[in-house]
Amino acid sequence: MIKGTKKLPIYLTILSLTGFLALTASAQTGLNLPLLKLPSITATPQAPNYTFLISWQASDFVPSMYEGRILPIKNSQVEIGFDLIDSDGKFVDVSKQKIQWNINHEPYQTSIGLKKIKFFVSNSDNDVVEILISNYTDSKYKTPSEISQFVVVSAFAPKAVIHTSDPYKALRVGDNRIAALPYFFNINSLNDLLFNWKVDGKKINNNLNLLSVNIPENKIINNYSGIDLYIQNANDNFEFAEKIFNFDIK
């Protein structure tokens, strides 16, 4: 050290600022060092928040009194559509959006504002339907992006129901009217179905959906006391349904 001189202290200050850290240095000598800036930290944009409201229904046959959803079976036609709800709970106008539909991961239909399509269920147990919307902008986050929704449409089996006038599945002495109700067949009318009946194991010569069963006075039919129903689509050997109906006698 040179005699007669005095060592001056140096002060380092770390400042925490929004978006970056700054480092400054100063000394009593009046020396000002330049401000050093680190790269700014940008907030990651949030993904858009949305909800798809999906509706679908098959077009196969059900009895006129049925009020539930018509379930698809193999080879039946299904109509499927959607509405889009944004992060504010409002319906989104997609009439000018490019919408692509994929079936089992293959392109099916693409068009502007295409909110609804029809397709035939394949021979597999499940069909995967994808809805893809390009350049969707969420009303809250204002982030253009591509959004999609997957829907699995499962194939069900046709059903056969035996209907009697007695809610407790009992038949009375005398004549009883029995009706066969087919559900979820790929047909246009009952004329496309074949009905096969057995009462107490004996085949009945009747191929209609209505059956008359007579219970004698002694109430003795056989030990089985049952009705077997087999419904067959006349145009498709693989489309059928069976029902066994055990009854009591009042």
C-alpha cells in the first residue's frame, strides 16, 4: 500500500425487481458501474378452460312407449353432436370454426361449424369419436389453441322383453295375452322380425309378437311353468335376443 493513501470501501447491492434481478456497484470514488440485467421471466399462459356438452342417440327400433335413450348396436346409425361452453359458462359460437371429426383415429368429416354428424357403429365393441376445433380462443385467457374431446360410443346387444298385464309376473286361469317387446334392432318395423315361442318347453306355432296362453282350471301345465322367447332379425342372422319368463299361476 502506498503511504498516505486510504483504501476506499466498495458497496454491492442486489435489487429484486419485477421480471428481473439487477446488480449495481458503487464506490466513494464516484465510480458508477453499469446496471446488469438478467433475462426477463415470462409467465406461462394458462390453458383455455372449456367444456364439451355431448349428445347422441341411435336410430334403431324401440317400442313406441319407450322414452329413454335409444342405444346403438353393431351396424346401427348414430347421430352425435355437441355444444361448447367457455370458462365464463357461456355457449361458444363455433359457426365460423373449422371442426374436424375423427372416427377410430381416422378422419371422417371436416367443415366449418360442423356441430353434428351421423355415422354407423362398427363391428367392434367401442367406437372412439374425436371432435377437434382449430384456433379456439378462450374468452378469459385469450389464448388461441387447438382443443379436442374424445367420446366412446359402445355397442350394446338387442333386448327382448315379455310383457303381461300382471305386474307380478303371474298368469291367471283362462286366456292370458302375452306381448313380446323388441328393443334396439336394426329394422324398420316389426315385420322385419321373426318371433319364436315355447311354453313349458313346447314350441308354439306362432311367429308374431303376440301370444295367447291358456291356463286350465286345474292350474296344471307342467313343472316348468315358463315361456321362452327368441327374436331374430330376418335380414341379419347375427342380430337376435332371447328371454326366459318364469311365471306363477293365480
